[in-house]
Amino acid sequence: MGAAMLVSALIGALDILRRECAPPEEVLAKLNTMLVEKQHGGFTTCICLELGPGGAVAIANAGHLPPYWNGKEQSLDHGFPLGLLPQAQYAASVLQLAPRDRLTLCTDGIPEARIPQGELFGFDRTAAVSHLGAEEIARSAQQFGQEDDITVVTLTFALAEVLHA
């Protein structure tokens, strides 16, 4: 029940912030302030992206798994998870995607998938499948031994001319 209320509060706050067109690092800072004020010991990880014209992607991270760019894990400032530290600050990194570049984001349900004997899917396997599409990545972890929720999003950059052809 607590997790559902947290998600509901985050969605409401995001709807308000969306109208402000704030950059990712400001979105995370404002969400953090809201959670610190409203939660009592709860926290969440979050990654926030702003997709710009021509393939520019601004990314700010609040303790979430970093994204994979064309199958390579990106080194980002991890920041504190939301709701832990009132004065937490977040930094944005900018990636410049080229046509057909893939950016893959996933939750910890992928590396934390576990077989009955206790072995984790782990970060090496996650990196090895990160070049695949979202459905294939999720299926790999599920078949290995899903224990947690799994979310995978894969973005492939295409120029507007390609999309309208």
C-alpha cells in the first residue's frame, strides 16, 4: 500500500513538473523535496531523461541503474535516491545519439533475477543482453528466474525525416 501511495504522489508531482518544462536535474530535486516532506523513511530510485532535437539526451540519475548506450553502460553521477537527503543535488549528463543508436533503461529486477540455487542474473549478464530490445532483455531475466518487478525501455533514435517517410 505504501509503494502505491508513493507512486501516486510521484505521478501527481511529475504531472505538475511537466508543465514547467524543468530540466531533468531540477525535476529530480523537486521530486526529492516532495518525498522528503511527505515520506517518513521511504525512498525511491529514479532516472529522468529529456529528449532533445537532433538526438541530444539530458539524463539525471537519483540512485537508479545507469542506462546502456548501444550495449555499453554509461557512467553517470548516481545521485542519492529520492526521499533520503533533503539537500540532495542532481547533475545532468548529456549524450548525443546518432541515428539508430539505442538507449536502454532497466530496473533492478533485471540484474537481481535469481535462480533457485541463489545465483543472480547479475550485471555482466545484464550488460551482455543490453544491446537487445526491451522485450528480449526482460524475457532473458524472466527465464533466468524473476523475483522482482521488471521494467525495460529501449529507445532507438531516428531522425524526423525517417519517421515521416
